[in-house]
Amino acid sequence: MLDKSSRWDHVLAMLARDKRLGVSEVAEELSISESTVRRDFVEMERAQLARRTHGGIVAIDVAYSLAINSRAGDEGADARERVSDFAATLVQPGQIVGFNGGRSTTATARTVVARPDMDSRDGRPGLTVVCAALNIAIDAVLRPAIRTVVLGGVAEPHSFELTGPMATATMRDLWLDIMFVGMIGLDVQAGLTCHSDAEAGVTRTMIGHSRRVVGLATADKIGQRALAGICPVGALTDLVIAGELDPGMRRHLSDTSVRLHEV
């Protein structure tokens, strides 16, 4: 049976295509019970991702074209959900929180902005989210209690990340309490890496303007290297990871005083 994160990804992809979904068709498509679908629909409406109708849901905006494609067969979805669930607990109401693009950061952002304690108080936002990725911004802006800050720049077509001089210039005037960093690879020598040097440059600026920097990873990232270096492992204050961690990386985290959270 699919975990909730995978179900919601699949449902949002269907909703982007069809604009309206019924309980029975989703239950049949995902091979799950109608009661599970109804519970998901209630939670999705509460999170302002859809509006319930008699027997189903309808799209409430045109933003679903930015949703991550369905990953029904994605074996890493459960691990990412564990990472995002824990990472979301590190955020306190009222903080200024940054995210770069990626599946783990997207899942974490969705969990954080849907927390019921992130409500506005005395006219102040329950949370301020600074986004380097358009899909994360759209998840956040649907919540009235969340103040959403979107960096300028050129949007990358696959990651939805905003890059270039406009993005880095905007970020130089902003400061974060906590920054969540997704990555393609995590290596003792290469540090955190991704596929795009433009994306890496914006993320580095965000890291440099944050009090706390939390890396989000699954064990398959360990030992992998991509084209562009984001930062050394020691630039992190915390690493949240799901899966087996090799002894070499464990020692390196200890040597560089990075707090390790295994989930």
C-alpha cells in the first residue's frame, strides 16, 4: 500500500490533469479503500490543496502543473517522509525558514506549512517561508497565516528553482532562522552537491544567511557526487538522514560538529 506522501503526489497529479476527482476513481486507481481516500480528501482540503464536493474534490487553483510527478513506484518515498516529518519538528512558530528545491525539501515544506500551530498572532505571520523553488512557494502561499517570500530570477524547468543574479541579490538582503537544504549527493570530500551550478550558487547564499542549516538526505545520497558543489559537510549544523550511515561519514560528521538525526 502506498504511504500518504506518495498517495498525495499521485492525487495532485491526477487533479492537475482532470481538475475534478471522485472517491471511487481514486480508490480504484491507487488500489486503496474509499475510506482512506475520504480521509485524504478531508486532510487535503484542510491543507487548502483542494476543495471537497459531494463524492470527491476539485482543484482550487491552477498551481498543480508545478506539482511533483506521481511516484507510485518510488521506493525512497517512505524514507523521505520520515526525513520530512522529523525535519518539520525543528521549526518553531514565527521563524523565518528557507528551502532550496528538491523532493525532500518540498515534502518538509508541505509538512511545516500545514502544521496547525503555525497560525498568525497579533497580526504577525505564523511563519515566514523564503523560497528558492516555485512549487514550494505555491504550497506556502495558499496558507493565509504563512508569509511567503519568493526569490527573483530565472526558473529552472525541472526543479522549479529560481537562479541567477536576481535571486542571489534578493537573498543578500534577507536573513533566515533555519535553512533546509536538499541535495543530489553527500560526500566527505565533495560535500553537498547538485546538478546545477546556478542552483548551487543561490543555495550557498541562503546557507550563508541562516543561523541554522539542516541537510535533508536519504542513505542513497551518501558517497554520491553531482556536478556542482553546494557547500562542505561542515557548513551544516544538522543532518537529518533516513537509512544506513557508513562509518566514514559518521566520523566526519562528528569531527565537523554536525548534529546527526537518524530517522
